[in-house]
Amino acid sequence: MRHLTAFFLIASISIPAFASDAQTLFLEGKGLNAQGFHARAAASLQQAKQLSGKNPALRAEIENELGNVHQLMGMTDAARSELEESISLAESVHRQDILASALNNLGNLELVENHPEKAAQDYAKCAEIAKKSGSAELAAKAGLNGARALERNGRDASSLLSAALSSARNLPDGKVRANLLLGIGNLYGFPEGGTKADDGAAYAALQEALAVSERIGDGRSKSYAQGFLGKLYAKAGRRSEALELTHRAIFAAEQVNAPEILYRWYWQQGRLQNELGKKDEAIASYRNSVSNLQSIRNDLTLSYASGESSFRRIYAPLYFELAELLLDRASTASGMEAERYLIEARNTIEKSKTAELQDYFRDSCVTARQSGNEGSESYGKHTAIVYPILLPDRLEILVTFDDGIREFRAPAGAQAITEEIRKFRVLLEKRTTRQYLPHAGKLYSWLIAPFAPELSKRRIDTLVFVPDGPLRTIPMSALHDGHQFLVERFAIATTPGVSLTETSPVAEKPMRVLLNGLTQPVQGFSALPNVGEELDSIRNEFRNATVLRDESYILPNMKRQMHDEPFSVVHIASHGQFKGDSAQTFILTHNGKLTLDQLQNLIAPTRYSREPLELLTLSACQTAAGDDRAALGLAGIAIKAGARSALASLWFINDSSSSLLIAKFYEHLKKPGETKAKALQEAQVDLIRDDRFHHPGYWAPFLMIGDWM
């Protein structure tokens, strides 16, 4: 395992020798962090912190390194607190070396949190202190980092870059000098903001970095230098030379067994081969890139600016580019060969979805228990799995039927579809107008019409969607063909990934139900007067249901009930908010807020029992319109909680219609042989046929997520 931070310069500091357990643990933690074992490093550093006693200098070093580790783990609040404490302690004992290092690390944190102006200020302070204390290496690093921060802020960083280059050239040969030259060359060639690219300066710096790496025998910096030079040549349109340099970069990375570098250069090689018309070679390179990235997936250091993981921005394009190549290849093949390409394309996107879900929940184990499905299996003669893939120039739709997978296309690119989705989503909540209808029709023409004849021919009655990005934010049930809503023809479910869904019919036995709900206003949230009616109506369907209402609806009571009895359904009727940042997502209890981790701890143990939780219902949750990340969290709630399925809402309806729909859902679910998706369909159709609630704003937000059987 390796430290996989994307070419981010982080200062190291000189450590005095202390004969103490705290010092030993500090050094151990620092070493583990350098190798990429961030969680283990944090544990060692926390122990060191407890043992540091009244030694403020050692405590300052520990807090600095702990802040660095927590920033790399995405725990930005903890990192900020620790780095600020390190700065305060370093100032109190006049340790300029620690102070400068902590300021550099704080600048890194500000940059990760998208505060480039604050980052630039921290780096400038670091550089000033480092120069005065004689730390030329740290001063040069801070200068480069400061240039990067200015770039992010849209300002010209050429003077800082020039100064950083001079400083780097004055350093002795070593990894620090090589890495500085690499960072400077890359920023010269590919500026992030206000500085104009200077390819000549970029080339010179990268050539110097290559020469240094060869003199010191460092394979990693050599690979980076050759790869970045290849990127520079590709930018100039000199693809053959770029390809040759990229070949060399791959060879150098293979020599030092560095998958964290190999995925990058195989990706670059694949792009170049594709541009040169070498499609099969490009596919092979992309496959190698994905394979190397998958091997280090759990070790990637991601940033979480405003709660949003950098995975989709930095890494997801790799998966989509490979999928697009595979889809193009499938269009020129036939029979089983074409189907193999289609399945591989689908499974490639599936890998991206799994990784994105892990990053949303910041939990690499959340998807550990996958079903093993790869998208080619049949889920029944009358069920179709619909997998829309948004590409820049078109929409690809992969549909799995009982006899295999088929490909369909719509001539609308990602941007046009996203714009239509945003309009549709907002208008769905305006229950006094029918302004949503043209958008419902247009989206139907793109998302359903291309394969609608197949649905009729095969007598499909259930559609399971695996949406991506903005498609997660809308209810497919409300799409309209000009005559009726989609849900009037099909039972509809959604899942964040085929491989993440375990399917099984609802057992033919009495359902044991735990009902939880709030009717009173608490913690600044409004009362939910219709919840009482909702709980009572479900209780009428399930006489043996256990009810926790208002004051009794608290986490300790839920834990006790879940421990004492194996419930098959847990129903929660309370305010719930899904945010783009999973740390800000919660479900309200009477005296607190139930976090996603607490929900997981409450329910997950049932996953391994003989009777796992069949259904988690969240009847009053909401996500903000247009928030793809929040919708991702909602889509993954069943997986996170450890339930087979979740019934949840995209937006909140404080209305009797919500209680009526929920009551009808459970009424239909009790029917022998009824699937969860069909029970929801029948409940939604019941409301459509009620003149009071015909508008989709009343019934469409409810989604069946996960196992639809």
C-alpha cells in the first residue's frame, strides 16, 4: 500500500529525539501515514497525543501530523482543529520549523476545501518563516503550493512559479528537488487559472526533473517526468512522440510496482491510441488503467470540498471513457461478441457506481457484501433492468431482458438531458400546475421510447432503473408518454447498482413491523400532524406492530426493540434530510438526530441473521432539487443501513396524501405473492385515480430502492 495523494506537496519536518513512548508512537504514526495507512497512522498518533503529557513541542508535532492524516482521510473538521492547535503550541514554544510545517498543512486543507485565497495566505506565511529558519526545501514547497493556490483563485502565479523554480534549482539532488521540478513543470504546462501556459518553461522543468530522477535512481519521479512530458507533447498534437514517452513512463512505473502511477499512464496511453484510431489497443490500455485503479481504490486520497468527493470529478471519467469505447466496439460486432462488450461496458460503469457510493458514505466497507450480479442474469421473464449511461453526445440505454442484454440509443447528450431533468424536478413539486408535463414527455422520448416496443412485445411489467448522476434526482414513475404515466403501465424500482442488490421474494409469513414517528414539533422542526394517522393506519394492517411515537421514539428504545425482536419492516415517519455531504444527512428522533452510521449500527446486525430486515421505510425524508450527491445518498440508503429494500421519498409532502399512499402500499404488500415494487405501483395508481391527488407531486416522490421483489 502506498501514499496515493495526487501530486500534493506536503512538508516534512525535522524531529528531535525524545526517549518516550509518545515519541515512538509519533514516529510510527508518521511512517504509517507516509505509506498510505492513514487509519492506522491516526490510531498511533492519537495514542501518542494521550501520552505526550506536558511536552508542548512534541504535542505540536503530533497535532500537526494528526491534522495532516485527518485531512487525507477527509475528516476536515478534526484536521482544522488539530492544525490550529499545532500552530498555537508551536508559537508558544517558538518552534519555527513546526509552525511553518503546520501552516503548509493548513494551506493544503484550505485548498482541499476550496478556499484558495486563505490557502495562499497560509503558504505565504509558511514560506516567510521557512526562509528565516533556513529551511530552503520547505520554503520552495510553500512557494509552489502558493502558486497553485493563486491559480485556483484565478490569479497570475508566474512570479511565484519563477521563484519556486529558482529555489528548486538551488537544492541538492534528491526526491524533494525532483518532485518540486515535476510540480512546477506541470503547473507551467497546465495552469489551473490565471497564469498563461508556458510550454517552454514546462518542458525545461520536466527535463530537469527527469535528469535528477535518473541521477538519483528514483523510478517514481522518472515515471512522472516521462508521463508529464508525454502529456505536454499530446497537448501540442505530437501524438506519436507523446505515445512513446507514455510507454516509457509505464515501463518505469512497472519497474517499481506502482499501480498508483500506472493507472494514470495507461489512461493517457489509451486516450492517445484512441485518437490515433487504434481502438482495440486503446481498450486494452483502458482495461489496464481500470485494473490498476481498482487495485488501489480503497487507498485513494480524496478531497471532500463542500462535502463532495473528488472521485467523480477525477476518476469517474476513466470508467465512462472505457464504457464508451466498449459500446462503440459492440456496435461493430454481432452476436455473443457484441453482448460481451455490452456486459463489460455495463460492469465498468458498475465499478464506478460502487466506488462513488463508498466515497459518499466515506466507508469502503459499505458495499462489501455485494450480490455478485454482473448485469447479465435474468430477474424473471417480465422484468427489465434499465441502465441509462449519459455520454457527452448521446444517451446509451442498456436493458437486460430474460434472454440477454440489448443496447438502445437516444440522440441527446448529457448536458441537454441534465437541463431537462432540472426543469422537470422543480416543476414536479408545483402541484397546482401541469407545467411539468412537456418535460415528462420529452424525458420519456429519450429514456423509454427507444425500447418501448420491446417492453410491449415481451409483456414486461416491472422496470428496474440503475440511474446515474442527475437521473437519480427524478422519479421515473412520473415520465409520461402522452396518454399515461409510466407507473400506470409498469411497477418501478431503482437501485444504485445491479451488483449491490440482493433480490428475493417477500417471504410468505406474517410481517413484524416496528413503527416509529413524530407528530410533535421538536428541535426547531415543524409538527407532522398526518403522521399519527399514518401510524394508526399501518397499525390497523399489522395488529402485532410495535409503535414508538413522539417521546418514546428515541434511539435507545429503537435499539432495545431491534435487539429483542427480529422485525421484517422498520417504518420511520419523521423529518429526514439527505445532503450532498453524508455527514450532514440525518433522520430526526424526538430528542436527537439519527445519523446514517447510527442507522447502520441499528439495522446492519440483522443482515447476517436468518431473517434480515426486508424493508426500511422513510416516509418524510427529502433531498434538495438538483442535488445529485444527496440523491446518491438516498439511493444507497438500503445498502448503508443493511436492509434489502428502502421505501423513501425524494421530497417531503406534509399532506394527508402521503399517509394515504403509505397505508395503501402496506395494504397491497400484504397480498400473497405481491412484490414491493408492485405494491408501490398499485398505491401510486390509486392516488392517480383520485382527483384530489392526480398530480405527480403527491405520489411520485416515493421510490422503491434496492430489492424490488
